[in-house]
Amino acid sequence: MKKIFKEKPSLSIQYKTSFLLVLVVALVAFLTQKVIGYIGTALLLLVVVSLLAITFEIMPVLLSAILSALVLNFFFIPPLYTFHIDNSEDILLFLMFIVIALINAVLTNKIRKAEKTARDKEEKENSIRLYNTLLNSLSHELRTPISTILGAVDIIKENRDKLSAKQRDELLTEIGTASIRLNHQVDNLLNMNRLETGMLKLKLDWCDINELIYSVIQKLDLTTKKNNLKFKDNDQLPLIKLDSGLMEHVFYNILNNAILYTPEYSTITIDVSYNDGTLIIVIFDDGNGFPESEIPFLFEKFYRLPNTKTGGSGLGLSISKGYIEAHNGTIVAENNIPIGAKFSINIPVESSFINNLKNE
């Protein structure tokens, strides 16, 4: 019953359903009364009231309880077809039926209200916790690039005639890097909102995955830690249908995380292949890997590994997982063997028939 009425129907429908359900059950019991007897009928009607109480409002449930009592008395408790009861035991049975049915209806309704209150409270606490996490994260992630931009602009304005061409270029480079970082964080927030509100619509088009990865690599900042990024063209890859904009975010988020959290001069490797309608992407490094206990939480919103340096809002992997699942794909994080971290992505794709012929 709870599953059937997952979305609560209108009050008028609840009244009609309660009335009809009691009558249908009573009819079935009446046709089989020689088998189950009126005590079995009473239990069956109590079950009906209990099931209705799980889903419906209190008044339709009370209607079903009272109607069940009247039906039980009139059609099943001797003498039949009258509201008169001769036997004291039957009177006690009838009274107990009414009391139990009414108490069941009222208590179940109160329990449902208490559960709803507790659920609302938990959702509110979760929202506050996520809001605080977001603020704490973004207070650094947004403030840092904004401060960099403002500081560099002030230096250029105040020392316009004193700065050399090289110094101006360095400041402009800082402004550009900070702007990209700021834009990336804003994009992550907007993209997470699109995922949560169901507004994400795939724009599938033919895509060269090699070119897509190269374009992402060019946008990554490899100057700070001088990581070694290894990617070799796979000439056997066909053209495939993907939302290249979303997949660019996926690659950028995963690779940027690897750059941020692996030791300096670590090697990050990207391996792409295609097998029987599935695009397979494996990204692994030779860094420190993940604590085994933390792996199940890596794709949660705002999650960051404990004892990691500041940086990142904890949205990148969550967004990447959402984008991959929007393509009906999967992503798995695990520790690489013998060292490092590993992300394995599998996406069912449509491939270009013309390109397949060319590769063959």
C-alpha cells in the first residue's frame, strides 16, 4: 500500500478508496465466511485499517475503522443483518475491535507525523551542514583568486610607469591564472546545481577523444609542481558520440585533482581505449593513493580527504561522477598497484562507422 500511494492522493480519493477497500474486503470475507469465520474477518478488517493508516490522513482512516466495525457487526456477528448482539463475548469482541481500530489509526497517524518532523529536522540539519561546508570551502577558493586579481590590478595601476614589461607580463599571467581558477569554481557550483535540479541535458555530438584530452591538458597548470603528464594518441579510436563539454569537465576535474594532491614530479598517466561499444578511460598516478577507508566517500559532495592541503571545494569528483552517469557510464576509484591512485571510467558510446572502416 505504501508503495502504491507513494504520492499521497487527494482527500476525496482517500475517502473513496477507504470506503471501497473496506467493502471489497468485506465481500471477500462474506463469500468465505464459512472458512475464516467472523473472528478471522475482524482480523482481516484490522489489517485493512492498519494499511490505510500507513498512507492516508487520519479522517479517511477513522472512516474505514468505523465502517469496518459496522460491517463486521451487521454481516458477520450473530444475529446476522442486524446491529443487535446477543452474546457477551461477541459484544466484547466488537468493542475491542472498535478500540483497537481507532487506536491503531490515531497512533499510526501520530507516528507518521513524528517521522515527518524528524525527517524535516534531519534534512534541515543536513542543509545547514552542507551550507556551512560550502561557505568554508568557498571562503578560501573564491577569496584567493579574487584577492590575487585585485592585488595584481592595484600593483599595475599604482606602479604603471615603474614596472618592466616582464613584470607586467608576470602580473597579467597571475590575473589570468586566478581568473581561470575562479571561473572553474563558479562552473562547478553551477554544474552541481544543474545535476541536482535535473536540468542537465546532454548535447551529444561526434567527438575525437584524443583532441578532447589534449585540449584539457593545455588548460591545466603544470608549472607549480612540474608533474609529468603522460598521454599517447590512440589512433585506433573511432569518433564517438559524447557531450564533449561535460566530458571536458570530467577530465579537467580528475586531472586537476591529481596535480593538486600528488607529490611534486609525480607521473600522471591517461590511457584511452575502445572495446565493443564502450569507451574505456583509465587515469592513474604514482602518488600516495587513497586511504582504503576513505574510498567510498570520494564522490560525495564537498568531501575532501582528511589531512590534505587546502584547495578545492570538494565538488569536482562528485560532478564528474554525475556527468559520467548522465552518459550511462560508470567511474570507479581505487588504489593503483603498486602505488598511487586510479580512476577507471567506462561509458557505452555510439561510434562512427566511417571511422571504424578507416581504422580497419
